[in-house]
Amino acid sequence: MDPVARRNDVVDALFRVVLRDGLQRASLRAVADEAGLNIGSLRHYFANQQELMSFAMQAMLDRVSDRLLRRVDEMGDVSALTREQRRSLTAGLLSELLPLDETRRAEVAVFIDFVAAARTHPAIDAELARRSAVGTRALVRRILVRMEDTGALRPGLDADVETERLSSLLDGLSLNTVLHPEVLSPEKCVRVLQAHLDDLTG
Amino acid sequence: MDPVARRNDVVDALFRVVLRDGLQRASLRAVADEAGLNIGSLRHYFANQQELMSFAMQAMLDRVSDRLLRRVDEMGDVSALTREQRRSLTAGLLSELLPLDETRRAEVAVFIDFVAAARTHPAIDAELARRSAVGTRALVRRILVRMEDTGALRPGLDADVETERLSSLLDGLSLNTVLHPEVLSPEKCVRVLQAHLDDLTG
DNA sequence: TTCTATTTATCACGGCTGTGATAAATAGAA
DNA sequence: TTCTATTTATCACAGCCGTGATAAATAGAA
């Protein structure tokens, strides 16, 4: 059996447990049960809890990152597009970070548990959580710079401030869509993002 | 001994534990130790874990709510103020929700653990978390409406969308300031909020 | 003082936790 | 087939958990 595939199976099981019962209940035994493995087998692939958690969090970040890169690849040559088309692509790219379907909703739910736990839980790598925040801001900043280069950005904006404003808005929208779906629906989530991008365009 | 004061002492101890070690480690024994009580004493004031958690979360919401109301009271007659003064008051009021000092930082840190756990943890009242989200939006909406009434709001804005945009921005800013202080400082947090309010003014 | 209600303090139980140690089963190469 | 390395499966241990039950101490009123 391919050990890489096995580890991914375990990570999938972990995500299901966290989504359903919360990170609190994601014990080694619970994850092993969910994966249909004996705890001994699980421990053969992950020496201890810390290793499993770090691997799982890294795997989640990789998945999101891969999806984003695939989006960028599919975009192709941007210079040949109209301003309207470019705006749509930008919105689509950032939407990749929002919990708009069940897959991304699960990801964000698990992610919230992870970053919240990273503040205090010894087995969860706080550095990984920090890197994801930095990564989001790097992406958002690149998008804003590109908008500015193509003249799509309203003049007189502070790049630092606008990067943080859009990044934190995305985080807040994700948080509320997942934790309070009856307060913030995915559709409204998109409308808010759209409104913000329109505002930046001026 | 005043039972009300005792319960508040316990809640304070709970907050300290959650801030330092996370909600995960806030067991009845740990909270009792932090409060300098025997677990038996603690259980005399709180029959079980669920009762303690609900009471603590309610207490936290009350504290924030009280601070907001006090702010509103101190504002007095708004109509006598200049536009600039009113803008400053608005920013100050909303800043009450941001983790700008150690007190509010602790509150937000505890709050994050609570709302995240509310999604799955049986002992934590999810309805309370929902109400706090609804409450924030009611406050933000009232502020936006008041701005519109005094002509301080840029025309052509969708109230629903702007309410959610500002609310989620506040949530995102709070989240990142607490979880990634090296990425988002309290000072930058304020600057971002200020920029957003300026944007709404037009 | 005596009685009563409040408050504080222990003990015990079953259950779950991560993990060390070790045995059993399986698969693949020689 | 035989040997070896991988994979799977158990057992045990110390530690923490919430909670039920009950005893001890304290305070305040009669």
C-alpha cells in the first residue's frame, strides 16, 4: 500500500471528524475509526499526534494553494481581456478562498478550528497558521498591484491598508458564512465581495 | 459570600484559563484551581460544565454590551456636534469591538474559542453565538442608518450589503489582530477601520 | 447554645486521552 | 520455500475528564 495515499486517507478522515465533531474530538482513536484503521496502523504512519496535526494542516494549505495556482494557470493571457472580464476573473480567484460550496465550507470549518487552536494547543504548529495569513496577504497584495498596473484601481489608495482591509474582509466573510450560515449566506458573501471590489475600482 | 460575586470570580478565572491555555484546557478542575477554589465549591455555584460555559459566554456578551451602551450614553446630544466630531465618535464606538488593549484582546481571544467551539461542542450554546452575530449587525446597521440620516453616507449604497461588509470586516480584523499580532497590529487595525469609514463617507 | 442552611471538601466511578512496548500477520524478494 | 521488512493489531500505563454521592466545616438565626 502506497504510504503517501494512506497518509492522505488518514488526513481525509481527520477532516471529516473535525468537520462533524470539532477538533476537540479528533483524537487518534476517533480518526483511526473514521479511516477504518486500527489505531496501531495509524500510528505506523504518524508517529504521534503532533505529526498528524502538522501534516493535516500542511495538506489543507497545499490543497487551497493548488486550487489557486490552477485558477491562475487557467487564466492565461490577461492582457487580451476586457476590463469586465478581468474583474470577473479577480472575483473568481478571491472566491476560491470563500466557503461557497460544501468542499470549501468543510475546509474553512476545519481551518477555523486549526488556527484558533494554534494560539494555545501545543500539538498544532502556530508557525503554519502564521504562514497562511501571510500567504493570503501576499496574494491579495499581488492582485491589488495588478489592478493598479492596469489602471483598474481607484487612485489615492494605501496599498498596505487596502491589502489588510480586503484580507480581513475575506476572513470575516468566511468565518461568518461557516459559523452563522443563517446570518450570512454564500450568495450574500459573494455580493459583499463584489461590492468591495467595485468600491476599489471606483 | 455573595453568590453573584462568586460566580463572577469563577467566570474571570475561566477567562484567564481560556486566554492562557485555550478553551480545550478549561476543565472544571483547572478553572477551580485558577479561582483558588476547591472543585467542590465551584460545583456548588455551577451544577455542571454546560451551566458554567453558558453563564461565562453570557457574561462576556453582557460586558461588551454594557461598554457599548456606556459609550452611547457618554455621547450625549449628537446633533450639536460637527461632522468631524461625529465621525470620531463613530470610529470610537466601533473600536470598542476591536482588540485594541489587553482587556479587549483577552475578550476577543476567549470569544473566538467560544464561537468556534459552539459549532460542534455540546456544552456550548450555539444560540448565544448566533445572537452575538445578529447583535453586531444590528449595531452596525443602526450606525450606518444614522450616518445616512445625517448625510454622512455616500449615496447609492446597499444597506444590507454595507452592514455585512463592515460587520465581517470588524470580525476579520479582530480575528487577525488576536491570532496574528505580528501580521496585524492594533494600530493598523484602527487605520483599516478608519479607511473603511472614510470610504463610506465618500 | 442549639438548630439549620450554606458552603467547602473528598472520594470514587467509568470513560477517554496519548503513547510506549510488543506481538502477530502479511507481503515481497531471495 | 525461506527470510526479511512492512503493516496490522493488542495490551498496559499514567493522566485527565465530568459527575454522582457524601461528609465535613462554617455561618447565621432561633
